[in-house]
Amino acid sequence: MKKMRSETSPLTKKKKKEGLGWIELIRGWSCVFQEFLFQRVMSSHLQNPLPLPSLNHLTCIVTGSTSGIGRETARQLAEAGAHVVMAVRNTKAAHELIQQWQNEWSGKGLPLNLEAMELDLLSLGSVVGFCNVWNARLSPLHVLINNAGIFAMGEEQKFSKDGYEQHLQVNHLAPSLLSLLLLPSLIRGSSSRIINVNSVMHYVGFVDPNDMNVVSGRRKFTSLVGYSGSKLAQVMFSNVLLKRLPQETHISVVCLSPGIVLTNVARDLPRYVQVQYALIPYFIFSPQEGCRSTLFSATDAQIPEHCEKLKTDDKPICTFISQDCKHTKPSEEAHNIETANRVWEKTMELIGLPLDALERLIEGQEVQCRYGTHQE
């Protein structure tokens, strides 16, 4: 009865939000168009490729690293000396790339330290299995780069075998589960980082924690709704994760925009859109240009200090790096603490983890995941 009165009371807070207001949409789309039109000018101070320090001491996992931004990220990290794990669905393609890079690198120094491991983000069971195999090594992990993503054009909703809308699962749920289950290894890394390759499109995204699959009918599903919403959910989840991680874990959480990049994420775009992409090369980044904000986020020495400062704010947000490798703020909607906390709780439910999983993982305890048992 108390719950019913609170829901119908005249003192109830503002009506439940069901989408972005027109002012928020105008602001959001202005950010998108600004990035598209001016990203090359804004990034003109950056070298291409981005110079990297020696990374011999780092172990990095890069998802989706057989094409596009992930491929360039993995190659450049390896050439700088890092041990790079290519976490991919197609390990055959990854092994072929590794052999190609080794041949091209021959004579320039020590062989590149690369390996491939199978990971299918459309299967949460695959995520659990990958984490079990990696954590069993008891090795430190210094940088986790959640790079893989999809933007599947079309009005038809597609669902994973786990029952989740594919944008939601690949862009948000699977990376969230991966980040949490790899915490034991990230803690061993000391001053480690979780890097989420996000998108300026999160500025026009909206998340209803009670309808993250967008199946209630209150909102019409489109690929844009699925993609932008999944990217916003990732930022919100990252905000809460940064706040909840104890300072002594020394783990930084970063989201970033790579810019508007011509990659395989756009492979499902209609042919006429792909042709338009090809006709405007000045505005579109190459994968080598698009990976610069990822590499900056993974290697810049000031990132941990910046994350610690943000953690102490009243309205905590994770570090967000723009395509020109500068600190910026995520969208206005991403600052909604109440919604972010609800997204956190709903995400934990959807990925099959208990609400106290973060605390238990930090303490080194075994956590039962609905999609398999996670073991340190």
C-alpha cells in the first residue's frame, strides 16, 4: 500500500522520462555534426600515427582487433613493445594478421608479442569462458580495450542467442561483463585501465532501464535508437563503475570517441550510404587516425590522476576523451545519476551477476554468473 501511495502521490517527482527533449536532441545532434564537419581540423595538431612510448611493461587485451580501429590499435601497441592479446571471434584471421605483422616487422627489433584468443561478444557464455581462461594464468592485465562494436542498419531488430538486442549486447552488456570478470587480473596490473571505445552518437542516445531491449512498444526501434542507446548505457555504466572501484585498486575507467571513422562497423550500412562515405574522405578518419584517441587513453600518463579527481566529484563521471585526444564531458543525459544507477543494476541483472559481484571480485571471491561460473 505504501508503494501505491508513493506512486500516485501529488508529491511524486516529475513524470517518468521516455525520451530526450527537443532541446537535448538539438544539442546532441549539434555535437555529432560538429565532430563530423570539424574533426580533421580539431585533430590537426595530432601526428599520424600517434607516437607512443615504450610499452614493454604492458599487457593489453583488445577486442575486435582483426579490422578497423581495433586492428590498428593492436598493431601499434605491439610495435611499441606491449604484449597484445587479440580477443576476437575469428582466431584464424587474427593468426594470419599476426604472421603478416611479424613478417613486416622482421629486422626492426624483437619479434612482436602478439597472441589470439577466441571471444564472441554475441555469447555471454563465451565472455565468461574467455575470462576464466585468462584469469587462470594469474597474470597481470594492464589495459583492457573494449573496442569491438556493431552498428547494424535496418528497421528489423536482431537478438543474440542470449535474448538481447544485438547493439545492446555487443556494445554494452558483453563489454561490461568482460570488464567486471577481468577485475582480478586488472588489479594485479596495478594502475591499470578499462578503455571503452564509445561514440559521439551517445549524445543523441536514450536509455530506459526497464526497456533496454526496446521491446515495450513505447519507443519505435531503429538501428540508430539501438546503437546510440547502447553507447549511452556504456557511458552510464562506466560512470558508476569508476565511482564504485576503491581507490586502492588503481583502476582507471575511460570512454572515448574515435571520431567518424570508415570501418567495418559500417559494413551493414546500405550501399548508397557506403558510396557517400567514400566520396567524402576529407571528413572521414582512416582507422589509423581513428585509433589515436584509443592509444592516447591507453598510454597517457595523466589519465589515472584525472580519473581520481573525477571520482571525488558530487556527480561522478568517467573520463571521456574526444577524437582530438582532449578531455571532454559526455552528454547531459549521461550525467543523470539516478538513471545511471538503475542502468547499473539492470545491467548486472541482464549479464547474470549478483549486485554485490564487484565487491566480491575485488576481494578475490568466486562469483556465480548465470552464463557460467566465473573463477579467478
